[in-house]
Amino acid sequence: MSNLNDAYKQNKVGPIFNGGDVAQAAIEAAEWDNPDKEITIDDKGAYVRISAEQEMIITRESMEEALGRDFQMNEIEIHLGSMAGQIEVTPEQIRFFFEKTL
Amino acid sequence: MYQIPRAEWYDLTRATNWTYSYVTEDEMFPEEMSGARGIPIEEWETYDEPYKVSYPEYVAIQREKDAGAYSVKAALERDAYVDRADPGWISTMIAHYGAIAVNEYAASLAEGRMARFAKAPGNRNMATFGTLDENRHGQIQLFFPHANIKRSRQWDWAHKAMHTNDWASIAARAFFDDIMLCRDAVAVSIMLTFGFETGFTNMQFLGLAADASEAGDHTFASLISSVQTDEARHAQQGGPSLKILIANGHKEEAQKLVDVSIWRAWKLFSVLTGPIMDYYTPLEHRSQSFKEFMVEWIIIQFERQLADLGLDAPWFWDDLVNDLDVTHHGMHLGVWYWRPTVWWNPAAGASPEDREWLEEKYPGWNKTWGKCWDVITDNLNNGREDLTLPETLPYVCNMCQLPIVGTPGNEWNVQDFPLEFEGRLYHFGSKADRWCFEQDPERYKEHQNLIDRFLAGEIQPADLPGALAYMGLGPGEMGKDAHDYAWAEAFKKQAEVA
Ligand SMILES: [Fe+2]
Ligand SMILES: [Fe+2]
């Protein structure tokens, strides 16, 4: 943290979950849905931060696969405590992204 | 029964602007309430909320969230965690509830303003849910502490605090009233939902939840992190407003609204969250320092979001970054010293081990803040508790309503930032506090801080007991050292061994 003033000049996006089976499933889904990206996990106990560079997509289909049950995309809200980046939610996927690259 | 998927009807059903025939648009949406700033209503209709929810979906999801938080509470109730929790952690909860719970109700009104007066139909839709969210936050954060009133009257301050003139209540109200209750719908969406909720609430509701779960307080951790899932949704209302303001040539004003909100939130969190995270939470349960949480949530995550939406870093960014090493240590020292004036028992957090941790996280702590704590520790160990208690009141800032602080030690740098306006002399604790005032003096000029009231003779008798009565603090409510000075004892033992 040598120069904190510029610390924000990075491009990590992604959800922050407060736990639950949805968080675990989202980690798996993020791997499947973003095959070219490195997904990093930062587990703080009460919350877990899932990140990728610039854009991350999590699809309903992958969530269902990971959970082994039906899943509506907006159920993700139940454990979604925060997020890095802007979001766009459709019935089939949630996308975390930055418009700009810093 | 076949249900048409939401995506196919949502845009149509939320297109709820119509052509008025009985009233004018200005009567329908008065500028003081709507804050359209001359941008035509068609532009506001392009407002695209990133989170789209229907009412049945909302109810189903909220039910699930509540079921989660309440079932954790019910399951752990017999465990009586509160009876064996560290007193520093108890103080954390009591301070949190008093500062937050009733302000959640106020937030409900702010959401209600957007739900009625925003010219953007999408904003009105999301704010309708936001109104219900904040009502939930108020109720749940009054209900949980209520179970503990039998343990101490201080728990009752979850409800009482905001109805008193305690200095901390005045400070919290001054901030929340400014960004939530006394602004038009567009300003609320930017100052409350963007400035405050995509930024600072993460500190108090996720950062603190990390400490709570470390401390074994799963009830509190699940409660506050559940609250934050609502915030994550309704905090998304500000982004689309910002985009519309910027696209229509109002970037400068958008930036100003964000900057005022950030600075004022920062000051409040420096007195509330800073001491909680770095001093009250027992050492072994501190998952990160306050500064580290600030860097994670504000300095990196929030500032990056700001940049993506097309805004600049606030002009005071360097000051804020520097103050991460300073302000909350001063606030903590002040709160502890003036402990009878708060509704919780401040934990000193100044044992030998605590100080080692503080020096590691904030290099130089021992030769600055530590010097003050040396004197306090000596006084306590020499039987002079009286010298560690206040007799007067500290000078407080006319913007943040908090003591004016600086770094003690050889480079003692406390500074007043005065301003004369319409014949009245105001005092501010920083350049940025004074700048907030200068942006809108009409809004702030009448306000009397606690010291102004004292000097005007509103507080009688004009001494500390009079001030305590004015603040509404009765016996059993005034704060004392959370650990009955056990932390200072440890230095005595150290000295004896040596
Ligand atoms: Fe809230
Ligand atoms: Fe909120």
C-alpha cells in the first residue's frame, strides 16, 4: 500500500456474498462461465469476495448446475452483500463489469 | 398456470409517467422535492435501474432473508452469548444500534421521497422497495437489542439515542438529515444511495460483520450482513441518476453532491466505526484494522466505482488518505475521555498487547497517541481516576459536530479552520468540513453545535452535569471504561516485574 491515492487504479469486479450455499455455487459458476479468466477468492469469514479482471458473468444455468436445484437469477440477492463494479441482471445471467479500463 | 417472464413485461409496467391534465408538471413534481434540475422528463425516463424486481419477487426474497436472520437469533438465544461476550464487543453493539436503528426509519422517508417525487419511473419503482427495506432495517435493529434491555439500560438507547441531544446523536442527525431528509429526490439518490450506501455502509455492515463472526457473535453478523443485501440492491439507484446528470451537463454538481456525502460520511465513521474496529473489538477478533477496511471498501472499491461512472476523485482525496492514520485515533481518545457523555462503555483498547498491534498497524502510534495513553495509564495506576475524567466540553466542528482533533506528540498539529459568514464566526475541523459549508451556507448557517448551545445558555446549569442532563444521560446510561481499567493494571504488573 505504498501509494494509496492510486490504489483504486485496478479493474477487479465481482460479487461479495455473506455466505450460504449460493456463495459456494457462485464460485464454481464463475469458473465455468468465465473460462479465460482467473477467478480469485478472498474469504473473510463473514463475507467472501469473488473477483475477475474487468468483467465477470454468472449464469443461471451454471448456478443450477452447481446447486443441483432450480435457481432464479434474482435469488442471488439473498446473500449478495456488495459488489465491485457495475452490474446488469437479466433472468439468465448477472454481469459485473467496468466500462473503463484503468 | 403460465406466467409471462418478468423481462417481457417489466419495462411496459414501470412506464408510469403520463400526461397530466388537471395539474402542471411542476405541481406534480415540485422542483424542491424532485430536483430535476431543468433536465426534461423524457431524459429521466431513460433511467435504467440495473436491478429489476417485481413485487412478488421482492416479497419472496425478503421473506427468505428475514427467515435467515431471525432463525439464527432464535437458535442462539438460549446460548446467551451476550452474557459472556467481551464488554468491548457489547459496547460495539450498543453504539451501533443507537447510531443506526432509528436512522434506518429516516432512510425509509428518504426512499419514500424518491418513490413519490423522482421523475424517473425506474427510480420510483426501486425506491418503493427501498422504503420497505429501510422499514425492515429499523424494525429488526430495534427488535434484536430490545431482548437485552433487561441486561442494561444502555441497550434502550437503540431507540432512545436519536431522540436526545447527546453530542453523538447531534452529529449523526446532522449528517443523516442532510443527505436523507433535507434533499430533493435526485440528490437523495446520489448522496444517500450512491455516496453513502455503495460506499460506507459496507464498512459498518460487512466489515463489522467480519469482526462479529470472529468474535463468535453469529446473531449480529447474520443480522447486519442481511441488512446489507438490501443495501446492495437499493444502493443501485444512484448510478443511473449520476449518468443522467453527467449526460445533461451537470457533472460538476453531481461531483459536488458525491463529495459532500463522502466527506461527511467519513467523519461520522471516524468516530463510530474507527474506535469500534481498532479499539473495542477484542484484539484476537480484529479481522483487519479500520484503515485496512477503509482501503478495501472506500479507497479501492468505492473510488473505482466513482471513476467508472465518470466522476473524479474528490478534491480532498489526499487529505482523506492521510487522515486514515489520524482522525479516528483522536476521535477514540476523545470518546474515551468524555466517556460519561456517551450511551455505551468505551473500551480503551490500550493494553500492552493492544498497543503493540496499534503500532504495527499505524507505525508511530506509540510516540503520538501512545503518549496521551501513557499519561492516562499512569494516572489510573496512581489512583487518580479523577484526572482521566472530563470537567469541560471539547470544541466541536460546525459541520461534522465532532471534536476538532489533530495528532498529539512532538508534532502536535491541531488546527481550526474558521470562517466568518454573515457576521457569525464558524469553526471547522478540516478544510473539507469548511468547504462543505461553503457549498451551501443557507442550508447550514442556522445550525447550533453543542458548544454554541452551551455558550448561548441553553444548557443549564452550565457545567458538565448540566450538559449530561441536556444529553439525556441518566444513571446506568452514562458510559464508563468497558473493562474497569483492567488494561491499565497490566502495565502496573509489567513495572513490578521489571
Ligand atoms: Fe438501511
Ligand atoms: Fe439503505
